[in-house]
Amino acid sequence: MTRGAILAFIIILISVNIPTSAANAQVSIPFLNSQNQEQPTLAPVLKEATPAVVNIAVESQVSLERNPLYADPFFRRFFEFPDVQPRTRPRLSAGSGVIVDAAKGYILTNAHVVDGGDEILVTLKDRRQFKAELVGSDRGTDIALLKIDANNLSALRLGDSDDLEVGDFVIAIGNPFGLGQTVTSGIVSALGRTGLNLEGYEDFIQTDAPINPGNSGGALISLDGELIGINTAIVAPAGGNVGIGFAVPSNMARGVMEQLIEFGEVRRGRLGVVIQDLTPDLALALDIDATHGAVVSQVEEGSPADKAGVEAGDVILSVDGQPIDGSSDLRNQIGLKRPGSTVSLKLLRDGDERTLRARLAKGDSDEGSLSSTSAPKLAGAKLRALTSADQIPGVAKGVVVEDIAAGSPAARAGLRPGDVIVAINQNPVDSVGDVTAALDRANGPIALSVVRGSTRLFLVIR
């Protein structure tokens, strides 16, 4: 799903405050019942799985807007006790969680469910209630880990979400609209969904199993009863289920959980590159014989990527043997590996594949995704040659964009005043004449290598 499509909808993080109606299950699969008779039922799987799914109630304090008259010396005298007015009020929100370790009482849920909570209360299916300790929370993946001190717990096995395929049947279990434990079913509609949160680490499972506000942190399980996702968000133009829900894959949740247990936080690896998607136009402009991957537009000096020999213009095809479809895929792969770990990078350079090894440094959100834009030509741009007075760090030659006419083709191409064009189709330019000649020679899409502040990126024009 593109970011543009996402913006056309309301994305709801599915915790809930207000009760309302819920959707019913849509799919059933044949299993043997207790009398060994074959009939359409999921009951045998659910009898094992549902005791591991819990309801979570979170109490927090929210600030109240103070009447501005309280701060006015003239009006203060009209209020008998202006300084004792409450400045906060309690708020109770509800979500779901999944017990993943019965012996230690570990519960996986969403970070947004417990964010800002002063007290977290867990209710089991057998109605026992326990106060939970927050072990750690990671907003980047929207995963949090709780711990309760309880006996006789049931836990779900963590499955391998990499084995999922579109069309696989799945079951969602949670606490929609605060009604209590509810089960729905459907299929895996898509894999590897991104674009819901530009700052997050995303690789969502999309499902049509009906999930609603209150399902946040609940379980998405396979037909063999394994946990393969943590329900997180829905596309909901009307505020409820429309058949588009998203879950964090179990493999991502497992990696986050292990770090939260060990460190109380997630420590992310950093490669030291600026990247963008390999679009068909960019591949044609740069003469790249590949259909997937992440294009390196800039390498940070002294970074792990620099030390490993990665160069601007390289296309990273895989990390540790895992294929890279685009920039968000690479960001996930690197950002969820620990600092100090060594990764194998398969990349394409000048038509040749090669493999490099890089030792990741400690970082946070280093692998950014930069989108390219396109336009017929560069009309509307006022250009001049770069001079020593411009003092652009690391740039000795290039063409400066002095001004851009609003709404012009150059503006639509993504150029901004202050950008420095350093190459066209990877051929360096150091004068306006070079730019004009390069544009005249180009036959097809054109890739501009642009320096913007401390960032290098590619812009594609036609």
C-alpha cells in the first residue's frame, strides 16, 4: 500500500475507550469435534489458544485545559479557589495481550496500548486479575512486553511468520470495543505492508480477519495454534472493521522481546547510508539491471558501510541472504539487528554482483527512505555553477539551484532552492552547460544526483 493510499484513510491504532458493536467471524475450517465427527469448527484450536490471550486495562492521567481566566490577575478574584482546580483526570483504556512465556509470565502487547500508563491491569480468560510490570516498550515496532506474577498460565507458541503466504487462513483473538474475548477468522491478504508510520519499522501482515478497536496487542494465530502476529492497526474510514487489518509479524516481535528482556530497550544497528527505493524509472536512468533492492544515494564517512566499501549508486539486493525489496525492507533488516553484529550485504555495482561484510555500529533510525519524484523537464529552475564561496561540505563541483518557480516542472520534479546537482545519470556536472547538454543527450528517464544539506539523494525526471 502506497503512502498516498494510506493518507486517504484513517489509520486507527486499535486500543479502545468507548463500547460499541463488533463484527462476527466469516470463515470456518473443518476439524474433528470431541465426538470425532468432522464438522466446520475451529473449536479444538481455540480451546488451546484462547487462555493465552488476555485483556489489558490501562489507567493513565491526561492533562486538562485550564481556563485562561485563572492566569489573569483581574479575574482571579472572582474564583473562590482557583488554585485547587484539578489539572489532570484519570483515563481508562483497553487493549489485548498474548502470554508467550507461562513460566515467567511474559505478555506481548502493543506499545501504544500501555504508553503513558500509570497502572496496568491484566485479566485472564478465567477472570483472574493481576497488576503487570512493564518490562520495556519499543515505539518503532509498536511492541511492548509485560510481566505478571501468576501460576497456571497458558502460553502461545511463537510461530515463524516468514513461512506465511498470502491466502493462509488466520484467526484473530482480542478484546474488541471492551466487550471481552472475541474470536474472528479470515486469511492473510498481503505481506510486507509498509507506509503506515514513516518513523516506524514496518513489515505488517495484512488480514481480513475482522479486528476492531480494542484488538490492539491481541493474537493473530495460524490454524495450528501458533502465534504469527500481534494485531496492531486497522484502516477504518467509519471507525470500525472494513476488512483491512495489520499485525506485527511474530519474528519481528520475537527479536524485540529478546532485547527488551535483556536490555529493557531495543538497541538498533546502524549501517550509515541514505537509501531510496529502486523504481523502474531510476533503474532505467542508472542502467541498473534489477527489479528490486535499495539504492544507496549517500554513504556516511567513517560509517560501517564506508568501512565495508559500500558506495553511492550501489543497489543492496539482500542482507544475510534475505532479499531486499526496497528501502523500508533494508531499514527493517538493519534496524532490528544488534550493534556489533556483522552482516553480509549482497549488492549490485556497475552490473556486477558482489558481497561485502559490515560490522554494524550503534544507532537509532539511520536507514531513511527517500522517495523519488518525476517531471518532464527542468523548466522553472534558476541554476548557476557552484563556487568556493558556497562552502558545501564534501562538494567541490556542481550546479546550484538558486530558485524554483512555484508549480513548475522543476518544482514538481522535487528540486528545491539550495539543492546542488552534482551528477546526471551518474555523470558529474559542474556547469549549467553540462546540465543542459546532459538533459539533451538523455533518452528516457533521467536521474539527478542531488546534495540537499548533508543528504544526497536521487531525483528522477522524464
